Amino acid sequence: NFKGRGNGAISQPYTNLLVPPNMPNYGLGALVGSACDTIRAQPKNWFLYPNPAQESIKLKVPNSSNKSTIEIGVYNMLGQLVTKNNYPINFEHEATINTSSFATGLYILKAEYGSEHYINKFVKR
């Protein structure tokens, strides 16, 4: 005399299944102001953009360290240090480097974040 839970008593409005209403409605969208609004996708790779740069360039860092700053050095093509600073990392895991005072040309960016190192080239227009 076994009876399953889905005895046909209640019909789901969005699936037309004859089961109790225990399925979540995934079409509700985000709840504005909830704690889940602050959750962002965690980057897995380094990413430098925009390239070519004009006023500034952003470095997206992987979330493998809990540090709030990143040490970044920028070198010209002669290997001369142009700038080296600790830059704050925002909630989107990005550090912004002001390039407005750089001369037009090709540069090398070297970053140290925890035990990880990153080197890439970028162009300043």
C-alpha cells in the first residue's frame, strides 16, 4: 500500500508536474541588497587590460592570497625602472596603475602577489 509523495494533489505552475511544491523557482533573479550581491566570480588567471593603455591600466589578480596589496614594478624597454609601488586591490581583485605620466611606448609590468609572480608587456599610447 505504498503511495509516493507526488500523489497528484498539487500541480506545479511553472513545470506542470504533479508533485508537491518543493522545487525552487530559479527565475526569480537577484535579491537587491542581499549579502549575495557582494559575491563575485573569483579570477583564476592574471589579466592585464586595457592594452594599449592610455590613462591607466588594470591588473586582475587571482584570489590565491588574502593580501590586500600587490607590489608592481613597471620597466621601460631598456630595463630601467619607471615606477614601483604597492597598489591596493579592490573587491573585484584588481589593482589600478596610473599610466598618464608615462611616455608613449612599450613597457614591462612585473607583479608579486604572495608567492606568485606575473610578467607581461603593455603599450602606452
